[in-house]
Amino acid sequence: MMAGTLSERILGSAEGTYVDRMVDRAFAHDGTGAQALVAFENFRIPGKSVVNPEKLSIIYDHISPANNSVTADLQGDLRKFSRENGMHFHEVGCGICHQIMSEGVCLPGEIVVGADSHSCTLGALGAFSTGVGATDMAGIWATGGTWFRVPESISIVLSGKLSGHAEPKDVALSYIKALGMDGGTYKALEFIGDGAAGIPVEGRLTLSNMAVETGAKTGLFYADALTREHLITYGADEKTISLQKPEDCSYESEIHLDLDDIEPLLAVPPRVDNAVPVTQYSGTPIDQVFVGTCTNGRFEDLKRFADIVRGKKVAVRTIVTPASKDAYAKALSTGVLSDILEAGCVICPPGCGPCLGAHMGVLGEGEVGLSTANRNFRNRMGVGAEYYLCSPSTAAVSALYGEIRSPIELEGGTNR
Amino acid sequence: MIVSGHAVVIGEDVDTDMIIAGRYLRTTNRSIWVEHAFEDYDKSIAGRLNGSVLVAGKNIGCGSSREQAAAALKEAGVRAVVAPSFARIFFRNCVNLGLYVFEADVVCENGVIVSFDTDDSYVKTSTAVYQAKPLSNRMKEILSAGGLNAYLSRQGEP
């Protein structure tokens, strides 16, 4: 393999160049997939058919199960199309597209395109994975490939080890704060250093997931023994997994973060890069807590949440949405879900839940929410509402108090 | 071809949720997107979009990949989007729908006439000329075809 950044190596060309590439995998969900279907049907390409359907997935997660008959009709058309054309179809209840693709499907070194902005999530596995819109996806269905601009790369050099109550989500909010909401625009992020190597794959998925919140095209980790172990656990064939090592390459800029210095953070609405220590907002009353999404809906996230609420009662309505059926099943069999249920939370089917403000927990006018999601944009999760972003542990402690509280405060014995 | 339109000026980091809110996405009736464009950002904008050039601050179209954001602008009669930087998915979506995009730091008031040459990479107001970052040849071809649909159709021709 040539030297260079991981993006250059996977795309096989120098940064700044434009390349045409066939994709190894492409996926769309019920929302973008329905739009892609409209675009695909409007293509006036002679002899048009779906190319390489075995590489294409349709995953129902956004408004899943359907909330009304308009949605149901759109989903019905796409379901039929997907099955007729031999694409992989994942029915309602399977979970979030990025999570499904991370569970032994997507492999290191692949070129992956998803019709969803958080498709950068799969960079955590060493795949060049990025998001596109619906027409681009329809173009991939019709041709099997698309064009890319090989991005310049920014390295996020992580040292040390997470300690205390800091979690991967707090690392994500830290680098987003450092880069700003457009600091990564058109670029790829590469998470490197001893600190990166020490973060388990589920945490890497959280870090890569939020790369797009800086405008980045993807957020990459080099595939290592942990990546291999993760993929094998989910049933991937060991022979298909090749590991990656950093080579000589030049980064456009570098950000250094010492994981030992990271503390629980809160992204204050309406900006994701407006991250401050949770303690600054301690005592802020909240109306709802939401735990889930492609950022923090994995089993490990649910477990962290359950470990704090176990045997106690939440003081505010709390919605917990596992990221996938697998995460749900694991939480069920380990007793994590019953702990969450007994604490007074609502458990929703796997999917995006209320993250995009469509259903299952939309906030009302004037309400304040706390969420483990990735965007706190104005009106996104409810018109006239605002909500803060945090880690599952911060969400858990805050749910118990009914107000924003840092997990740090739990140690003081003030927990009730 | 020279195209011009009146400027509709918006701020920085305007995300796609602001361009078209999630509650309006699930429909096949595109006029709904036109009607509710920018509803959560500034209700006065939707009525001014027809025949306009959207002059945005940096990082326009960040957030969700929803193509309905670009489609709403196109459907509403926006002729081009001009901004110092674009979120990349929104940028690609505009190109794919045949909506001209110019990466340039244009400073002007609402209503000022902004013009551009579809074959070139500059944007003009009555008082200044701004050089935009050049588009790749592929993007130019897609735009001049009128979008990815027409471009791919052409590719398929013998």
C-alpha cells in the first residue's frame, strides 16, 4: 500500500485530487432512501438497473415504525423496490443504519457511502466512509460508483487515558469545541496516538460519528487488533479483515488532546461546538432525558446509564432507545434493560428515536431536554424547545435529579 | 450564460434543519418545502426566494444530509447559492440538483442584484467582483447538464 494519509491510501490518490471510485458498500435509510428512489425513477438512463445490489443496503431507522400513512406509503414503495432489486433490506426494529453497518458488515479499507450525514461513523473501523444526499445515492444505485475529492487530513492526536467519569462522548465534544462547527469542512479527521489505540471500538464509533459536526468528510481510526476483535465478535470473516498502520504522511493541522484532562462536557444549544463543563450548568431544570442514537445508543452506553440509575428512580421522563436490535438483545439478556425499566424509563424500539424531531419523544414549546445525541440545533428535537448534548453517564445522573448534574457530583454522596 | 438575481442574505452556520425542518420532510409534494423554507430561521425569507441568489455566511447547509434543503431552494426559484464555505453534502446536493454554487465571500445587502456567469467562477454585485473557488470539471459538467439526472442520462447515450 502507498504511503500517505489513510484517506489517500484508501482512495488511492493524493489529497486535493478528484477520483471516480466504485463503492464497496452503500446504504440509505427510510428517509433518504425514499428520496433516492424518487430520483432513481426519474433518471432517464437507457437500460437503467440497480448495479451491484449485493453491496447496497436499505435500513429502516428514521421514522421506524412509520408514524402515519404518508410515511408508511413512502416506506412501502422503498421496501418493495429494495426487495425486487435484491438489495439488503433491514426492516423496522433492526436499528440505526450506521450501527447495523458497524456490526460486522463494513470492513477496514473499504469505500463506504451512506445517504445520511453521520455515515462518517464507520471511519472508526478504518473504512473511508462518508455521507451523501439522495440523488448521489440514486446515482450509486445506477452506476455502482461516484466521484470523491480526496480530502486533506487533520490529525486528532490523543494521549493518556480516560479517567473518572469522562467518556468517549466528552472526547468528541472536546475535539468539536477545538475545531468548531466548520473546522473540518471538506477534510478527513484521523484519530491517532496511544490514546486513540486505547479507546474501545464502541467509543471510537462515538468519536467518528461526530466528525461531521465539524464539517469533516469522515473521521478515521486505523484498524488494529481491537477492530479485528470487534468485527469477529459480530461474525465477520477473519480472512477479510486487514489491519492498518499509520505511514509517513502530512497532516494539514494537528490537535492534541490529553484524555486524562477530559471532564464531562455539555454542548449548550444551539451549537454543538459550544461545549462547557457540565458543572457550569449544574441545577438547570430539564423536562426530558433521551439516551440513544448513532452517537450513544450502543450496549456499552446503555450499560453506563444503567449502572448509575440501577435501584433508583428517575425524576424526569426519560426515553431510552437502543441503537440496534443487537444492542437491545444484549441489554435485555444482561439485565441492563430491566434496570432501566425499573428506574422508571421508557424503552423505545431500536432506531433514531426523537433525535431528528420526528416522533417518539419530540419536545414541546419551551421545554428543555438533555440528550446523548449529536445535534442541538434550534427546533430540531421540537419547535421552541432547547436541548443539551451529553454523555450517557451525565444523562443518567441528571435524570435522577431532574436537572442537569455532572457525574462528578455523584461522588460527593449527594445522590438521592 | 449570465444569470442574475436579487440577494437574500442569511447568516453563518445555517443548518439544513433551518432551511427545511424535519417535520416537513416526509412528503412527495415539493410545494410544501417551498412554503416552509427557512420557517424556523426567518419566516420572511420564503416569500423572497423566487428569482434570488442566496448569499449565505460560512458553513451553509451544515447538519443533516437531507436533500430536501437543496430541493426546497431550487423549487422556490433560487438561482444560485453563494457562501464563503459550504457543508459538503449540501454542496453536492445543490450540484446534483443543478443549483449553482459559488464559494466566495460576498458582502452585500438584501435585494442587491447579484450576477454570475454559469461558465465561470466569479460573482458580481453592483459594487464588486468576487472570485469564487473553481469547481471541478465533473461538477461543472453536472451543473451545465442541469443536474446529476441529466448528466447520467447523457453519459448513457451512445
